Amino acid sequence: MKLLLKNGRVINPANNLDEVCDILVENTRISKVGKAITNNADEILQPFGLQDDRSGNSPTCQVIDCGGKIVMPGIVDMHVHLREPGREDKETVATATMAALKGGVTTVLAMPNTEPAIDCVENLRLLKAIIEKTANANVLVSGAITVGRLGRELTDIARLRKEGVMAITDDGSSVEDNGLFSMALRKAREAKVLVICHCEDKSLSGNGVVNRGLIATRLGLRGISCESEYKRLQRDIQLAEKSRCPVHIAHVSCAESVEIIAGAKKKGLKVSCETAPHYFALTEEAVLEYDTNMKMNPPLRSKNDAQAIKQGLSRGVIDVIASDHAPHTISEKEIEFDRAEFGVIGLETELAVSITEMVHTGLLSWVELARKMCFNPARILGIDKGTLNVGSAADIIVVSADQEWLLQKEGIVSKSKNSPFIGKRFKGIVEYTICNGKITAYQRTG
């Protein structure tokens, strides 16, 4: 089966391509990228979804007219909580990957804080078996740094790597013990596996639930200081430098963190980082109505912090935009703010929020956005994704960039509905998601 994408504005961050051209997909790979690609004369060219009326057979080559649309690589989201195994009431591999495809995400990196945690080969094999049977998109797996993510004993990092984990992290928790974390970094370097750091000093964040400041005081809620993030970030980078181990910093939320990372990069250290759309699209003022869909960790920060995140993306300090998709049930969210779980979903909205806040405002070009959401995460993980190069995997999305839409709760595909963007309007909707050469999601617009 062949697929021909015609007349789209093709965005390839691997070679800074931004021009109108065609893409031919054969089987699971991109075979041609160029102007006026025509297929063999003896093959039937038909629009997507139509058949050859004369024979009743499916066309040999499906054609999508992408005129006026953005064509870019499928998103590689390197921070997703699938919840399976153990919390299938929140999300499953099947539901999460369906939500991902709707949002233009073709590859996800699963975090290890499942029940049980992905802290041993047996649990890893359990999750991989579920992925093989039920995943609708590409799913990569990260393993835990410590057993049970409890920060007391290291997992067998080398065995987990050999069995196929793409990264190690205790996401949701930081490894408090300096010596233990240093040992983990050395073992990760030896195993050639990425370390993802959740930067939170619990002695500073304590039992906080929102950003520390005037809003927290006004609401009578305990605050989480920026210091709890950037102090731990400083420690993690220092230990990584001593261990000569690359690290990736998760969910950067405040101005100080951006500057620390900028300094580390200027020094030549192998540090990469990500932020999530809610940290540049929302501020702490969003919690004024006690909406628990605005509760996440780290918390929504000040206007100055949100602006610093935007500038960090624009300056190239922040490498990646990821969703930190964290589904929770109604009973875990629709309770008192103090008691509600941290976390929000984001697979279906991360691209649209980023287009609206970063591209339409001129802070990022389309190539730069594709670099943050596709190419950079693939490069950091060391996988052959995130490009539209000839020979690369045919993970492609077609986006109607100016199409405005409203996020409604009933339209959410994810099993959980805890989005901070319900009721908000965005520009940019994914019309087609092509994963491994097959059209896996299709939305009509206009």
C-alpha cells in the first residue's frame, strides 16, 4: 500500500525544510520527498477514503490533498503516564495511545510509576506484553531508578537497559540520597541509558499544593516554592557533571531553572530539558476558582515564570515540549483541593496549545516547534523518529493550522478527563495522523 501526501507545507526539523512539496509513503517508510511527485501510471490515484468505482477495489495508492495544511513529523512525547498496569481505571495503553493519535502524537515514552513500578525485568516484560497486544501508537518504556521508586535501593539498571528501557527515572519523586543518585548516574553512563530527573526537594516543597506566593496566601493553600525545584536541579546537574553522565530535566516550570540550565549548557554539560504546555499557557491565577484540574506538580507558577518558560523555548534553552500526561479519576479530582491528586492530561491538546501560544504569537517558527516536539525528543532518546527524511519511519501528521476549535469534556478520548484546558479555544487541529505508514486517526475540519 502506498500513500501520497500532495501540496502540503512540509516541515522537516532534521534539515530545516519549510516548503510546499509532496511526500510518498511506501509500506512503513517515507520513500520520496519533493515537488510534483507522481506515482506509476498503471496505479490508481484516489482521494483518501474513496475507492475505484470501476472495480470496487481499494486504490493501490491513497492520496491526501494537503493544500494549505502543515505536514510535519508525528510528535514524540517523552513524558506520558499510561497507568497500566495497576490503575486501568485511570487510563490504559489502548486509551492513552488512541488519545495520542488524536493529538498527533505517534510515539510516547511511558513513565515507570505504574502499580507495580517498572523496577525489574519481570514488570517490564508485563508492560511490554500489554503494549504489543493493545497499543495503537509507538510506545517506549522507561524504568525506575530505585526499587519501588522509594529511593532506597537501586534497580538493576544494566538489566533493564538490556531488556529495552529507553530511560530511567523515579518521576514523581527525586532520589534524595546524593550517594545513591551518584551511583545511579555512573551505572546509567555505563549502560548508556538516559537519566530523567524529577527535580523536587521534598524538604522544601513539603505538603504544598500550589505555587508559593500571594495567590496561595489568598486561597489559604500551602505553597510550593520555586526553590524546591531549582535547588534540586542544581544538585542533579552538579552530580551529573561529576559522574560525566548526560541528564534530562523533566517539567521545568520556573525562571530560575531556565537560567541554571542555560548556564550548564554554556559550560558544555550534557543537559537537556523539557517543559509542558500548561507551564507557558497558564499561570497560578488559574487556581483562583479552586479548580483541581489546575493542580499539578510542579504547580502553575507566576506570570514572570510563564514568560521565562516561553523565552526559554524561544532561546533554545528548553529543548522539548512534552505533555506530562497524568490521568486521574473523577473521585481523585472532584474533591477538596488539598486532597486532590496532582496531574493533568495533555496528549490531545499539547500540539494545539503550543501552536496557539508559541507559533501564532511568533515565538517559535514551525520548524522550531517541530524540533521541540518531534526531532529533539527523538534525538535525546536515540530513536529514529521525528523527521521526514527519505527512509525514515512514516510517522506523519497533517495539521490545519488556523482551524479554531473548543475543547469540550465530552470530546476527550482519554479515559480520564482532567484537562486544565476544558472550555478553552485553540487554533490548530490534527486532520490526519499517520503512524508507521497507516492512517490511524482522521478528523474532518471546516
